[in-house]
Amino acid sequence: MTDTAPPDVNALARGYGRAVYLAAYRVLGDAGQAEDVQQDVFLRLLEKPPTDVASWPAYLAAMATRQAIDRLRSRHRWRRLRPLWKAAEPEAADTVEADAEQAERARRLRDALARLKPQHAECFVLRHLHGMDTAAIARATGLTANHVGVCLHRAAQALESMLNDHARSAQEVL
């Protein structure tokens, strides 16, 4: 059963604010940006409240994921425009090699997600970072379950190709 009354955004923020933050953080890997997405999600609910939401947790997770992916894309575009010497992110001097490798893999995945088609990236993140099943993703995105399956398959293929290409390039440099 869907709720057709305007949502109580304050109650939603109290009840699901942490989940929205975590959904954004899983995509972005940055606490500050995840907080910005969290704030944007609830501001958008205030500005244009939906009236037909079957599941608020799924709806809010999808909304946070979309906005986080948009931020990744924007960040990716910005990096291409800046000179490489300005794009380098500072690293902590005491970082353990394994932590650095994990951070690099996460960065490559975020960059690859930013290059996917929006629906493919959204479905991939909802499945693999939020653990949603195909039916829940379909409800959250408004796609059919079959379309979600196609998006997941294409996202996996594209990510595998992008990440393998990067690995091959890195080995050639060595």
C-alpha cells in the first residue's frame, strides 16, 4: 500500500537520515560529501515531496545513490579539466600499503561508476553496496525487474572491462 499524503520530512530525516548518509558514503567514500548528499536529499523532499512512495527506505536509498553518482560524475569531469599536478590527492605519510591499495581500488571503482550510464550505475550500487534484491531495486527505481537485471549485467560487464583495462595499463607501466 502506498502513502499518498505529503511526507513528514522531519520524521523521515530523523528515521532515515543515517541510512541516507551511509548510502551516499558507500558510493562516495567521503564523509563531507555524503553529508552534503544527505542534506540535499531531504531538501529536495521539502521542495518537491513525492506523494506515491511504496517504501521510504528504498526510495531514500535510491535518491541518495542517484545524487552520489551525480557527484562522482561531476568530480570526474572536474578532474579532467584540472592539470594533473592539481588533481593529486594528498596521502597520509603513515598509510599502510594494504590500506593504500584498498583506497586505490575504491577510487578506481568510483571513477568507473561515474562513467557508467546512470541507470546501470544506480542498479549496480543498489545491488552491490546496499544489498537490495532485484525486486526492491525495481520498486525503488520504477524499472521492471527484467530491466534491472539487464542494467546489472551491463554494469558488471562495463566495470569489468574498465577495471581490467586499468590493470593492464598499470602492468605495462611496470
